[in-house]
Amino acid sequence: MINSFFTSDLHGHPHRYEKLIAAIEHETPKAVFLGGDLLPHHLASPASRGIVDQDFIVDYLVPLFAELRGRLGEAYPAVFVILGNDDPGFEEEMMLAGEEAGLWNYVHNRCYELEGFPVYGYAFVPPTPFLLKDWERYDVSRYVEPGSVSPEEGIRTVAVSDTEKRYGTIWSDLAALAGESDLSRAVFLFHSPPHDTPLDRAALDGRKVDYVSMDVHVGSIAIRRFIEERQPLLTLHGHIHESARLTGSWRERIGTTLCFGGAHDGPELPLIRFDLENPEGATRELL
């Protein structure tokens, strides 16, 4: 058995991290997957984060996981992390420093192996109405939904080329990331959910922009097509907090692929437990 935890969109709330750490220490899973939007909102003040120090990763997450590793020793799990669209891109450097310290594996645009299961990560989401664009890409084309802001606009904390802003797509990124690899045992840690599923349902009912109705399904068409065509074993998603409440479902099947949604719009920690060798038996608990 490869007992595993998955959660997403903790948004820097210490009480959620404390519950996660307690669950890891009590149950000692072999793997923990964190699906992005891990840090306080990029506009939040240090005081609103519940900690005094300025950098949440260096001053909170690194000590938190280092102390857990010290207590668990060889029972410390393999931790796989990505950032999300609400996490500033400049924090990637600090996430890589945490990886160098052996606390987690930073898997965005990379592949690691977990006991014979390839683990891939990908943080980008399609264009949103929000202004921070470090982790936003065009989806399958340069189309932008009504109410959203183009990746060529907004703000960035890390400079990228105009070519990347204008022509980069999630579709082309995923093709390059997966290549020709056999994905039948692969796990993909995404921030965005696949389009038109219970995992990407947003609370946009009745909303219009310039008399055009907004699509209530805001996930990635590229990720959905990728799953349909390549059929990985398991995909893990976050981003849309209210989807499980609105649809009553935190899981979906696309072909042979199981898809789990790890976000939640309440104060609790959403924790999905699963055995990587038998993910069908996954459960979700709000702690």
C-alpha cells in the first residue's frame, strides 16, 4: 500500500497546516500531495497571516516541515508540491530551497518517481479575472473568457518574455512535459481542474459581462483533452473552492483516469486519503 494524502488551496492559514501536520504525524502516510495556492493571499499583510515574519515559506513552512521530519525520522513522507495562481511567482525560489533542504519535491513542470509511479506537476491555470498572472497561461488558444484578464495584461512578480505571454499555452506545455511517456501509472498534480466537470464548477450563475453570460465551468480545456487522450492513472486538482459544495462531488472519472478535487470553500482542512495502488477507495474528510 502507498497511503497518501492530498489537499489544496490552504492559502497560508496556519490552522489548516497545523491540522495537516497532526494528521501526517498520526497516520504517517507514504506520500503527501499539495496542489497549489499554499501561501497567504499575495496582497495580505504579514499581520493577517497569523505570523510575524515576512516570508511565509522561509519563516513558517520550512520550520514546520523540518520539525515534522525531525519527529518522524524515516517515517517522514515524500511530499510533492506546486504553487497556484494566487501564489507569487518569486516564491518559486524559496520552494526550490525547501526542496534542496529535503523537505519536499517541487514538481512544477517536472517528473519524479514514487515507488514506480511517475509524479508530474503543473501549476498554470487558464486566464482568470484576477490580476496576478505569474501562473496563468492561455489554454488551447489565445481566447479569453468574458470577465477574465489576458495573461498579456495584469501584473507579474517574475519577468517573462513577451513571446511567452503571447503564445504560451497549457496545451503545448503539457505535450512537452509528458512527451511520449507511458502515463498508465502516472499521477499529475495540477492546480487547475479539467473543464466541464464537477471539479471546475464556479458560483457564476446568472453573471454576465457586457450582456454575455459567464461560463460556470472555469477549468482547463487543455487539461481535460490531455486526460482524455493520455489517460494517466490519477490527476489531482484544486483552484475552484466551491465546486464540491455546488456539485456534491469531489471526484470524477474521465475514461480510465480518476480525478480528485482538493479545494474547499469553508474554514476546514479538506483532506483526501487514498492508496496510490488502489485510488478507487479514496475518501474525503473536512478537518
